[in-house]
Amino acid sequence: MRLVAVDRLAQQHGLTSRQSLGDARALVPNLIAREVDHDLLTALFADFADWHSYASPIVAVMADRASYGDLVLDITGVSYLFGGEEAMLQRVTERLAQLGFAVGGAIAATIGAAWALAHYRPGTILASGEAETLFTALAELPVAALRLDAEQVAGLNRLGLKRIGQIRDRNRKAMTARFGHGLVERLDQALGHIDETLRPRLPPVEHFAERRFAEPVGLLDDVLMTGRDLAIRLCLQLQAAELGARAFHLFLYRVDHKVTVFTVNAARATRDPAHVARLFAHRAERLTGEFDPGFGIDMIRLAAGDLCRLDATQIGAFERRDGTEDLDHLHDRLASRLGSRAVLRLAFVNTHIPERSECLLPADETIPVDPEAEPDPDRPRPLRLLPQPELVEVARAEVPDGPPAGMVWRRIPYRFVKVSSPERIAAEWWRDDFLLSTRTFRQPTPEEIAERKSREPIEEIKRHPIPSRDYFIVEDEAGHRFWLFRQGFYTQATMPDWFLHGVFA
Amino acid sequence: MHGLQKQSVLGDLRAQIAAIEKRPVLAEGAAMLRETAGAGFLVAPPGLMHEVHAEETRNAAMGLAFALGQARTLIKPERPAVFFMQLMHEAQQQGLPYGAGLASFGFDPHDLVFVRVKTINELLWAQEEALGCKAVAAVIADIGGAPKVFDFTASRRLAMRAASGGASLFVLRYGAGREASAAQLRWRIEPAVSGEMRFDPRAPGTPRWQVTLERNRLGLAGKTHETSWLSWKNGFELAGNRKRPPAGRVAGRGAALPGAVPAVLGRRLQQTA
């Protein structure tokens, strides 16, 4: 067990992170140690990252190096809003410090340099982005400031390379051979020779409208009303840019450093404020339980995402109405209230296996049309398919592989008077996951598993491990029509299972 | 002008006027039902609320088939969509409409929009919302149990929505009980032994059902029909009428129904025929 982080008091007693707990206890017998809660830290950092989008649109959490995580803000072009870089750094770190966190921060031109300075020289602001300036600032820092692995740091230290300044002019090939590619890459990243990109937690937004409140608001109605106002402002912006958006995000910045995001999607690009406001109203109805203003909301931002060009269209007189717009609006309203997985359309997949030959996709997505996959209307198929085929008991046919004479389904017996000839559907051997499994249909009981194990698998099955299905259309005396299939074959040792897969009209 | 053509043009004009005036087409519908009842099978005009009762959930496909067959006559270029709504947890009990099955039945699967919800309240809301849309031809709601929320008041709301919006609502219900409802038409569907398969006498052939009109607020109730669905002809046919050629059958088009609008019926089948 090792220490992950130490507070100021512990530092004064000579404890450092990465020290083993035993050593630390020897130094400070009354040490209070807590196990690190990674989930909590991740959640906390995610909240912080979202909340800091008030300062800059691009915020990311880097969890790869430090055991607790690093918050990275791209402040290109935004520091003037806070009165300069110095003021911005002070304001951002102070707000966190007021909440009782120990914060170290720095501003530099590269992510690597900023990380190194924030961890080893907090408070530094390095305005220039030139490699030489960066190098002078970093030269005296220990090699660990380059975000290296523990083994890499230990290896470098063993060779007496303790400062960043010592390793820059070494033979790069030899260094790569000895310490891996990571070392040279990290060095180049810190000095700005190669680019490093951030993965922002929130989708980047180009068009948004926001409102800050003097007094925090807490009522859902207030939020929705503000949302409506913002929608009008945002849509004017979009109109000026001749753009439409397919996604709208409403960010609620809470006083206590949390951000709630509500997202609605539109089936087609829109900039109609009334429609957007209505979608948010429906969305709010669905999730009143999710809405938690905490101690209040001090800023609301409405952002448009998924932008595309939308030219001005004629509405009102001489309008062409073909219904698609009405239908898209209906889809949006239904999806915003019921969730996007509630409004669906059929898409066909090119396969013979009945349950895989189609899938339901959200109606607002573009449905791929594959002419090969379109179903053949001449092939008899049931009007309703059971999502999970149901196991039925079938009286053994007169001849092996022959049609069934009757069945028991949902505890009701049926006697068939009409049976079609079988239609064999075999597994698709050219696919990876080609096996037609019965596993998904029913979990076998332990006795059944034991029984199957006790049976000796015969040669036939060994040679053909792919079961095929024989589908029958059956009709009973009253006129109920069903789609039955037999999975596998009758052999000397095995009895195949029968399933009911669908009902005919 | 050919008589039939004239009739369909007149029918179109009537529907257009009704759409413009936003007036319920009930009065018109009653006349139309009376007209078609003598000749063949009833085809209901738009803007009505139907209840389709099946004895048990194993007959779910028959109710759906009947509703789809009626709904398909209502699809127009400016009303392209039919909605199917179901509670998510009832999908296994009743089965989900199957795309390939719809195609072999004669219904274009791309016209159907699925709405899968968690609660009955959401289902009612979604029905109302869809019925209010000008681009929806019909809404088919599959309700497995007998939920308390779906009472007379709720059905009255839906019936009024359907009348004002001009889309038809088909509520598929199961079981022997009949609750108070504001539906204008109530049908009972029972299975019947299928027709003959031409090449294989032992196999099930053309699907047939017994359809009873239990209630008709527009007049004429209590008549039982044995009906076949002929997908290649695109329409219902009375099983008794098999010897006669279907009345509305125009060469190249596939309407077996008097009163139906042939051009709309067989959009896909026209191409294949």
C-alpha cells in the first residue's frame, strides 16, 4: 500500500506521495490514512470539468497520469473575459480553494508544460509558446514532471538523469531503445514539437446563448421560461448564420459546482424557437425527478449542436405541404417525452435468419435502405414475431424430421390440421457469429445441462456443429396459424427443441 | 368518365373538403358505410375510433391484420404514416409486427412507425399526440390488459381527437369483456379455417377470419362476415363472394373493395404486378 496524495500537514512531517504506508506510519504514528475512492474522484472531476465550461468551452479531464486526475482547460481566446491570464488563473483556483480543495494551477502553451508547472511550480504563467522559453522553464524540474511511468522515472534516476534539462540533448534513438517511445514523445509534447489534443468532455459548441442570474433560480418553470428566451436568441443567431441545428443542449450551472445537461434532438435541422422550447417542455415532463437545482442555478446556457446549413424557407402562403415536416415534428415531440429509443422504424438487414433480418432504429435517424435486404413479399412470414421464440412441447412427428402433429403452447394444447412443408433456414457459416444459438432463448436448468453432458455426442453432430432450423406453418382446427421451428435434427441420442416464433394473421 | 373513376374522384374531393373544413367526417362516413355494406366488405372512412376485439392474445395477429388492412386504405401522399403503439413489456405476449410479415401481407413496412412505451399513461399521451398530427393516416394501439386509466373519458378524448384530426384510431383489445368506450365501431375478430392452398392441399392457404361488427354508432350493427384477406389482390374479400369477380377490380390495379381508393391501395404491388 502506498500513499496517493498527502495534505499540507503531512508534507510538513516529511511524507510524500508514492511512499509506502508502512514507512509513513513509522514516521508519523498517528497518521490518518483513507483508502482512495476512484469512482468518487472520477465523478467529482467530471462535475468539475463540466462546471468549468463556464470559463472555457473546451475542458477535459486527464486521468492517465496522476492518481487523482487533472483538469485541463483550453483558454485560447477566453482569458480576456476574466481580465487577463493571471486574473483568470487566480479566479479559477480560488473558487476551488474556497470549497476546501488543495489546488495547484499553471498556464503554459502546451499541455505537457502546463502539467509540469502545475504540479511542480504551481502559479506559474508562461505566456510565450517558444520551445526555448518552455525548455528554460522546465529544465530544472524533475523528470517525473514529463508524465512518465514509474519505471521510466526509476530507470532515468538510476542513470543519474534527474532533471528534464539533462535529457533533452541525449541521443534520441538510444533513449527510445532504453525507455520506450513514450519518453521522447512526452518531451516533444511538453516542448511543443508535436501536438497533443484534448478530448473535451462536453461537445464543443459554436452557437450558444446564455444568461447569468444575479440571484440563483431553482424552479423548473423559471428554467423553462429562460430556455424559451434563450431559444429565441439562439435561433436569431442561427438565422443570421443560415444554419439549423439537430441537437440542443441546455446546460444548468449550479452554484455548488455541478452542471446538469438536458439534450433534445430534432429529426431535421431546425431553428424554430417555439419547436425547441416545446421539446424542452416535453423533456422536462419526462424527467422531473432528474431535475435537482441544489442550492440554485446561477447560469443557464443553451447550445446548438449538429449544425448544418439551412436556407430560408417559405412558410405560410404558397407553402408546399407534403406532411413530412409535420411528421418530423411529431417524432421530435414523441422522442423528447418518451426517449429516443421509443419512436422507431424498421430497417432491414441482409440475412435469412428471421430475428436478425430486421432491427428497429430511432425514427429521427436516417434509415439505411439496402435493396438486397428488403423482404420478399412472396415468402410467407408471420405478421407478428415473438421477440424471444417460445419453447413448445410438440408431440413427436410420425416420421423423423416430419411435420408436427400438435403442440402445447402457453399451457393450451393444439392439434394441427394443416401443415406446410418445411422451410430450412441454416446458419450463415460465412459470418463470425454464425451459430444459431438456442442459448438466447432459454436458460437450461442444471439437470438439463447434466443430462446433455451425460449424452455421448455422436459423430454427426461433431461434424456439423451448426444447427439449422426447419420452419413450418401450422394451422389448428379453429384456424389459429403459427410459425413453428425445430432447432437441429432428430438423431439417435438427441431430441431437438421446438419453438414458436410467430403468429400469422 | 368511367363510373368507378368518377366515384373515386368524388370521394377524393369530399375528403379534401372535409380536411379543409376540419369537420368530422362522421355524417359522410355513415353514408359511405351504408353504401359499401351492401356490395361487399365495410371500409371505414378516416377520423373514426375503432375497437378491435380478439378473444385472446394468441389472435393478436388477426386484429393487427384487420387494423392494417383498414389503415392502408387511409394512407395518402399527404398522410403517409401509420403508427403502431405498444407497451414494451407486452411485446412478448402479443408479438411485435414483423417487417417481412408486413411485406408478405401487403403492407409497406416502411410506412409503419413503432412507438414503444413503458406505461399506459405514456401510451395514451402518444396516441393523442399522433392523432393530432396532419401527416398520420392511422394509429394502431395494442393494449394487452384492461388498464383502469383507459376508461370512457379517455376513449372519448381519443375519439374526439381522431374526429378533429382526421386520422383513424384502432385500439386492439383482448379478452371477452367489453368496457364502456366511445369508439364508433367495435369489431370482433375470430379465427376461421384458412382457404385452400392451390399447390398443396395440406398447407394453410389464404388467411380468413370471422369479423363481426358488434357496435356501429353510424348504424348497421350485428352483422357477421367471413372475410378473407387476399394480399395479392390487396383487399378484403367476403368469403361467400368467391365465385363472383370482386366488384372494384380494375385491370392492373388491385382493389377488391368498393369504396376504397384503388390508387392508394397497392402502391408497392402496382410495381410488382
